[in-house]
Amino acid sequence: MKFVEPPSCSALSSIVFVGRNHRGQWIAQEQNGLFGGLFVSRAEAFKYALFENGQHPETIVELPREIELDMGSRPNLPQRAA
């Protein structure tokens, strides 16, 4: 497998990580946690990633290590006062 750095000119496209979790399920998740999900196959994870990132396959990175879906962190949103 060859890893390629996504082009910096794709500022409008999000980097999406695709890989398997510890249970072997396929995950697709945007780098900042803006979108993501669990999928039954690698093909479905890539299909979702392409749909969500505006059909930019160069911004999808398949990870060789485990990845866990984390939809709890939203770093670009302002924090609410308690």
C-alpha cells in the first residue's frame, strides 16, 4: 500500500480516514470529527467518504492501524458556557 500526502490545494475538501476498528468493522471519519460512521464493507466506507468530501478521492487516507469512531469531539465549534 502506498501512502500519498493529499494536495494542499484541496483546502475545501476534508481529509477522511478509513480503516477498521478493534471489532473489524469499517470506519470512515473526517479528521475533525465533523462526519463519520460504521460500515459493513470497505467499499461502503469509501463510497460514504467520497460523497461527504465532494468526490475527492485524493483526500481519503486508508489507515493500516485500528481507528475508533469518535463523534464526541468538535474542535471547530465554540464551547457553551455552563
